[in-house]
Amino acid sequence: MLKQLFPIKHVAGYISSLILSAVALVVLLDIPAGSKMAILLVTAVLQAAVQLMLFMHVGESDDKKSIYINIIYALFVALVTILGTLFIFVWGWYS
């Protein structure tokens, strides 16, 4: 009965989140910037997947299609915002 009450998936997700956060501390090491960015990108994507699947219960709903459409839309808005900001501020395009 105790096995049914213990949230093993949540504990595993929490521990994996801690490990991924510790791996992201590689930015403090003296390695090339490209390697740092690659490691940060991979750990960020994995961290987001863990958060969505385990703690936000994305896979547990009956209406999975609309949830995934909303996630894709949110990613699109985030990318447009980030790339638009870079386009205007970093690359110097403004009218």
C-alpha cells in the first residue's frame, strides 16, 4: 500500500531536474563557448521535457491534441519574440 502512495515518478523527476541543473553549471568551466552553449541547450530542452511530462501532467489528459498544439504555439511565440529582439537590438535593424 505504501508503494502506491509514494510518488516515485515525481521524486525521480525532481532528482533528474537537480542533476540537469548541476550539469548546466558547466558554464563555469574553462571550455569553448560553443560547447557551453550546446550543453546548456541540451540540458534546457531535457529540463523542459521533464517539467512538462512529470510536473505539468501533459501526457495524462484526454485532450492531448490541444495541449500539444498549445505547446507548439507557445514555442512559436517564444521564438518569434527572441529572434525579433535579436533582430532589432543586436543586428541593428530598426526604423
